Amino acid sequence: MEATKTLKLRIKDKHAKAMLAMARDVNQVWNFCNETQFRSLKRYCNRPKVWLSGFDLQKLTNGFSKCEGVSIGSATQQQVCEEFATRLRQFKLQRLNWRVSDRNSPKYSLGWVPFKARALTYKNGQVCFNGISIGLWDSYGLSKYELRAGSFNEDSRGRWYLNVAVKVQVEEKRVPDGATTIGIDLGLKTLATYSDGTSFNPKKFYRESEAALGIAQRARKKKRVKAIHARIANQRKDAIHKETTALVRKHAAIFVGNVNAKAVAKTSMAKSVLDAAWTTFRTQLQYKAIRQAVVFAEINEAFSTQTCSCCGVISPSSPKGRAGLGIRQWTCCSCGSVHDRDTNAACNIARLGHQALEVGISGV
């Protein structure tokens, strides 16, 4: 069985100038599509709205790659049109944000150059794209994979990366003796609480670097600010990678609550939510579980905190609403069981996951 995986590799800095030139051309195609779409809606304001497809936009931009000074090929041009049409349908807007190429502008759009599978080849430790041999740090051994579609992208420090999709074989799951099912409740004070009573509580990386970040921001040291943010992101990603890998290797089935991180991030708890990185944790669990043939599902966690995991009753003594957020332990009035708030929720998530398996995982 095969699965798709995206590899991210650092490109050598000497290619930054060439990549920026291609990114400017990509921005020009994107902005043309944006303006063309917006004008088509204004022109026919009294008629049914016309939404241009990726194919329509490709016909309108046909020949752009052959213009003098343009450094992208037709495959990249077509991919930009398809991506624009996809995002327009996704967000249901009349137009999307403009892409800004001026690096001195506060609205500068980080460089992005998409490509199709046929546009990229690998040879002798380099990738050939648009007639340019691009050196990179090949930590994965790209010669072992068949390269598919992907993109080049720039980070806030001006470093460029190759993101490419490849096909990988799903590893045969070696289930250890006593392998278990685990339920996971996501939180802020503790990132993840497990149904077996343990928890994952990494450092609050942003909180720890907040003082140094504030000093650099007040001193207007932009490079230092970007470096601190990058270090925070790398530390958080490393901690979550190690934990999710251990979970997938240990358990045969993993169920996690479907808490809406995007909605909670709009509240007064936004800083803590973003520092906890719930979405990153779930995403890593999902793709690692698929690769190792481990059952994974997101479970509707409604009332999981209030329901007693022993008797299944929503007890009057269980924590409810905003007033109950400070209650960390409670006793069930029906069966007398004493519960830790988060562990009880994780046990209920595991139970609901088992019930979902009985009717098929698609019913989760």
C-alpha cells in the first residue's frame, strides 16, 4: 500500500536571486488572474456571476512564459492559474489578496513558485527546474523517490525550501504485546492528556522567549525578531514530532478530540492556543498513523468533560460552562468515581472512538 508524503528540503542560498525572479513572475500571473476575475464580476453585475476556472485562466495567460525577461515556464504558469481558481472557490470571494513583490513593503508576499511533476527532475544531488540546476541539502535521498508536484517557498528570513510530494510505502505495523487504544484530550495548560493517565506537556516555547522577543521588537531588530520566531517554531515542531512518533509506534488505534483551534484562537485565549499548536499535533498524528497502518480518527468531543467515563452519566457535579473551567477534579454523584477533568475527557474520547469503529471509521 502506498501513501503520499511531502518532503521539505533546504535550498542553498546562492540560488535565492534566481528564485526571487521566478517568484515575481508568479506574482504577476496571480495578480492578473485576480484582476481578470474581479473585472468579470463587475462587468456582469446585472447578470449571473461568472467564475473563471483554472482552464479559462490558463487560456488567458497563454504565451506569458515566452515573453522576454520572464523566468518561469508554462507548467508553473498553469499551476498558478489552477491554484488561484481553487482558492477562489474555497474562500468564496470575489477576489483574493494581491501578491506583493516589493521586499521593502510591509505587505510583502513570501516567495512561492509552484510546479507540476513533469517540471522537476533530480540528478547528482541537484534538482533541475526551468533549466536551472539547484543545489540543496538532500537529507532524504531524493534518488529513492519518484518526484511529483510541489513548490518552492521562501521563509521570513529569506531562506528557500523545496516542498515535493513523493509516494512512500506504508510500513507494516509491528504491534507490540499489549498494544492499546488511546484517547487524547487537547488542552492549554497541558497540550495533550491521554486516557491512560499520562500527559504531554512541552515547554511553552513562545512564553519562554517572549521577553527576548519584546526586547528585539522594541529595538527594531527585524532580523533578530525573525530568528527568535524561527527558533520557537523549530523547538515546538521538534517536540511534537518526537511525541507523535512515540504515540504511533506504541498504540494500535489513536482517537483525538476535534476541538476547533481556529475558533478558540479568536478568543482571549488566542496566544495560548497558538502556542499549543493543536492543529500541528493532530496533523502529524494523522499522517504518521496512515504511514504505519494505525487507526486514527478525530472524535466529536461534545460533553466529553461532563460525562462520567465510568457510568456514562452527565453528573450535576461535573464542570460546566465558563464557571467550570477552574475545576480540575470532580466526583460523580451517580457512581462516586473521582475524575481528573482532562483524563476523564480522554477516556470518553477513547470510548467514542471504539463505538465509531463498530459502525465503520467513516461514520466518525
